Amino acid sequence: MAAPSSAGFPCSEPGAAPYGNFPNYSRFHPPEGRVSLLPGGLLRRLFPAAARPLLGLDVGCNSGELSVALYRHLLGLQDKSSLDQPAAGKDLHLLCCDIDPALIERAQQSSPFPASISFANLDIMDSGSREPFLSSYLSRFGRSTFDIGFCMSVTMWIHLNHGDSGLREFLAFLSSLCKYLLIEPQPWKCYRAAARRLRKLGRNDFDHFRSLAINGDMAERITHILTKDCAMELVCCFGSTSWDRSLLLFKSNGSDQEDREPSEPLSG
């Protein structure tokens, strides 16, 4: 999934994609590999009494295939011919952002839910642009935070391009903006593979790769940052994909009590 930077697009060599902006990402990591790990009725369990529509934020959405799959799964719309689709926007509005304008254009053109899934070209690490944009979106619904955020295979690209401090700042920002946060961190072996791909293409190495002090078990390191520094709690690990990436759900300690204690276990 594409992560923020100031690079030009599109990426002329898809194998490099130094910001995660792979043009055919979903062919290699199909959305079903993630959504199949999530239990049915997850939103109902997390938000039994919250006002609708719920608001979701998907950071690094690429060309939108996973965003749409998540939306369908969370609302029980796996059947593409479902007659309930026109009413789906009453339950969930999803804002999906990516730094690559070409990927966003593809997502906009192919979206089956244009009224309730919005795709926007945004550099999430540019505070000067992200804060007014996200505040404007939230204000349309009279909200100051999102109910749930999604960060699917994005943390590595933030980390490689912005260093340890950038990763911490990114996680702090998301935790301040979302009541719940679903994260799929890339393991350390993916960092090494990304660096190798650049070297094979004769590109310069990532600026921060060799100086990263946050390394090793990245799911554990990211969990530590979110729980110790960002006032979040780990609610559930939904397991790992076939490509060895954990799916972790966190909640903000500042969430309303009625949204903080699901009445049913989440792993079932």
C-alpha cells in the first residue's frame, strides 16, 4: 500500500515502488487474505450504541480494492448483488487516502460505493495538508475523530522514508484521530526485501534503513509504541495472513465507555 513522500508519480519501475505505490498490489496480496481474518458483525460488536453513520479512515489505500473489500465485509455486503447496498452509507462512511494520484484516480473510477466511500490524494505525513483536509471531512458529520482507522501494510513505508521519529509521529497521529485502529504491520524481513529491490534496480538505498533503531519484531514494537506512548490498548490479534503479517486491533483509552467494551468476544 502506498505511503507518503514527496516523490513524483507514477513509479516507472513497479518492482521498486519506494513508497509502496505498487500499481498491481492486490494481485500479490489479495484483499480476501485480510478480510477473511475479521469476524462477522465486527462493527456491531465494537459500536453497539454509537450514532450512525460510523466514520472510517483508510490510510495508504492504494487503488482501493482492499478498502472496498473491507467495506463490504464490515457491512455484510459480500454478495455483490445485495439489495442493501444503497442503504450502506447510513451505517458507514469510509475516507480512503493515498499519496499516489494515479492510484486514487483508479480507485475513484472503479468504486461501487461512490456515495459512501471517498478516495482522496493526500500525504498523511504532511501536517499542513492533512489536518485541514481531515478536519473538513469530519466537520461534515459534526465529528472530531474517526470511529475506526485502517493501516494495512503501510507502517514500513512510513518508517523507511521518515525514520524512527516519523513512525512514532505517524502512530501518535492516528491514535489521536481514531477510537479504534486496525493495523497490519510489515515484518522486518519485508524491510530487507524492499531495500534489496531498490539496490537491484540501481537506486539509492532508503535514507533511514541502516539507522533504524526500531527493528526486529515489528508487530511487537508497534504494539509497544501504541500501548506505552499513545494511550491505546491491544484489543485483539485476528491472526496472520498467509504472507506472515499480523492483523492487530487497538482501541483508544479515551473512547467512550459504551464503545470500549464489546459485549461479545471479537475473535469468534
